[in-house]
Amino acid sequence: QVQLVESGGGSVQPGGSLRLSCAASGSMLSTYVLGWYRQAPGKQRELVAGITNADTTNYADSVKGRFTISRDKAKNTAYLQMNRLKPEDTAVYYCTFDDIPTGRDYWGQGIQVTVSS
């Protein structure tokens, strides 16, 4: 059983920064992927960034060099640092936990990020 709670969203001007947090409760399995997805109205859900239990990372091309995913193992918390934000980054962002051995996915409630002048 894993529960995920996001925080840190809000509104920001283009070029600004936000840091999203994802607090996890429950036992962490040995093989997993933590990820951040986003979905804007009228658009498909897309993977923004992912990090494995071994701390390997990957990013969507649209956010490379601007976003950084990380996690604090002691605090059981994942983060998404978002810099140089653009209006097209506006979306609801979701934290996800993928249990690789079982294929079971867990999702946070989602948090709004709005980038506008």
C-alpha cells in the first residue's frame, strides 16, 4: 500500500520557478519508478520526468535543462524542481509510483501549475 500527496503548486510568471513535492507513505518496494506526469485541458497526459530506485533519471525533451527530479530517501519524498517555466508548462501535475514486479501504479491527487503573465 502506497499513498502519494503532492504539494508546492501554484501560479507563476514565465521564467519563474516552482518546486513540487510528493510525500509517500507505505512500504517502498525494491524495484520501482517514481514519476511526474502532467495533463493540460484538451491534451494527452505526458510523462515529464522519472527516477528509479537506483536513482537513474530521464526527462521529456521539452523540459530537459529546466526541470530536475530527485528524491530524499530518508524523508520518503520526491521532488520536481521546475525552472525557467513557460506558459506551455501549465497543467495538472501528478506524482506516480510504479511497482515494477507487479505492474501496479499509484497516483497522487494532482496539483495545478499555472504559468502566465
